[in-house]
Amino acid sequence: MGVKSHYGLSTQMIVGLERLSKSIIEGNDFDDFFTIHQKNLTSILFSVNCVEAKINELISVYEIDDRTSLHDKIKVIIEIEKKVNIIEKFNLVCALLNKEGWESSKEPYQSFELIQTLRNEIVHFKGKYEENGTYPKKLRNLFQKIDCSVSEEDIWLKCVLGNKNIAQWILEVTRKIINIIDNKIKKTSPNKPAKPQAGAVG
């Protein structure tokens, strides 16, 4: 067998979030409707994908390194990972590691769930005509967190994607979730005797 490596997608995405946020704060994008909307839209999509990629990357380490006691158990998650969402996958790994799982009643979990909800609204966008000045009730807290309001002349998604605070807020929430993932499920020192490896992990 040859050398095995994997691509650090979560790192690319968190760096992408940092650059997007910085460019919005330091730039003059608010004179450009399309640019600011595209940057905020990218931040929303990057955040959720970044967190899922991070979890998947750590799972793959347990899968390939048979020196850990979790190596054999992790195959259960590998077999069903396409059928579970991010939070369910996180909880499965935490359960195997005897760690506390997702805490929806606490921050930053609550804020990340708001980002997920917003992302789903965008990914599953129906293109329907909506009454101006309204927004989905499940996103009420989002508008408070990013200091955003919807006037009677506006569409809620236009207001969110044109907001100057959302990219920085998304970056902060995503960083906190990534830190939690690292602290809870990052691979620790081996607790089984090492076996000869056919390849190396890059």
C-alpha cells in the first residue's frame, strides 16, 4: 500500500472565513451590492461545511490509526455517516469517547444552530414571493445577534446578506465550535500498542 494523506478542508474554510470577514470590515463593499452579498453568502455556507469537515477529518484519523481504542468502534460511524447530520455525528463520536455531546441550550451551540438554519433556508431556497418586512420566526434571534432589522420595504434575505456584522459573527461562532470539537474529540495519545503501518498520514 502507498502513503495515505488527506486534504485539510476545514483549515481552508476557516482561513476563508477570516479573509472574508476582514475584507468586509476593512473594505468598501457596501457600495457594491453584489460583492457584499456574495461574501456574506459564502461565509454562511463555509461555516457549516467547515464544522462538518472538521468532524469528518478527526473521524478519519481514528479510522486509519489502529493504535487507539476507538479505531474499531469508529467504523460504526463510518457506515452510517451519510445518514446522520452534523450534530448527530458529533454526538455519536462524543458518546464513544464518553464526552458530553451537543448542548443546544448553551452558546455557542445555539448560535451555530442559527447559522445552520439560515444556511438551510438558503440551500433550499424556493424563490417564492414573500411579504415585505417579515422573516422566518426561527431566525428571530439571528436578527438580534447581528443587529439587523427588516423594514416594511425590504425582503429579509436581502437585509441579512447586506448586513455588515454577519460575517464577523459567523467567524467567531465557527471558531468557538471548532475549538470545542478539538477539545472533545481530537485524537489523544495512543492507548493501544502500535502496529506496523502500511503508509503514513499526511
